[in-house]
Amino acid sequence: MNDCVFCRIVAGTAPATKVYEDDAVCAFLDIRPITRGHTLIVPKRHATELDDLDPDTGADLFRTGHRLARALRRGGLASDGANLVLNDGTAAFQTVGHVHLHVVPRRHGDKLRFAKGFLLRRPHEPQSTAAAIRAGLTALDSANPPARDVEGVQE
């Protein structure tokens, strides 16, 4: 979809600070983050709303959200938790017509900062933030290496 900004980000024709990508999904920093490290995960194949999303791709989306939320605890951002939010349709405040999962890092006692961030939505050092998230992913992968079958081949 040429008119979809998220499709253009996936294709590499629109700017974004990507933190993770595989065959099914792409994750990048929100340009209007609520908190530092606020990341969006999108399916690479366009789906406007959940009705358009293949269930297996939806599982990939949430699996990646789970992994990123865990990585946020291990990287330089050292979050204490995360909100995973998916707004489905304009009635649910979906503002971009491409399914996307928000992963919003949270810290204990951040209610006022979170509320302020929700109102202001300003970028927070995108390059160092992305590096911190990638470091968390690396730490997560180091702690949990991929399973190997009997012959030593990764599954």
C-alpha cells in the first residue's frame, strides 16, 4: 500500500528508527512516544484492522511484543514493566490504518511522568534509545539461546 506510512517504513522508503525485524513483523520507535522506548510493532503485510489480520501473523505480532517487553527490562532503559496496547479501529482510537502493537516501557512510580508523556509525546534520543532496546534483545538472546535439535541445528 503506497499510501500507508507503516508499509513505507517496512519497505524502507519512509524514515524510522527500527529496533527489530523478521520475516513477519517490523518494530520501530514511535515518533510521538509516551515514554522513552515506546515501540510500535507492525505486520509486514498490510492489515488495516484486526478483521484483516491473519491469526498467525497476529500471534507473531504479540510474540514479538512479549519479547520486546522482556528485552526492555534487560537493556539500558531498565523498565520495570510494559503496557502492550493494540487499538483496533477508529472507534478505539487507532490513528494509522495499519494494525500495530504499542509496547510502552513503564517504571514504578511513573504515573505523573506517564501522564505528561501522554500529553506531550516528544522523541527521546532515538539512536541511543534504539541501541538500548537492541542491547536488551541481545541480553535476552544470550540468556535464552535458541533451542537446538539433536544434530545441533537451530530450530
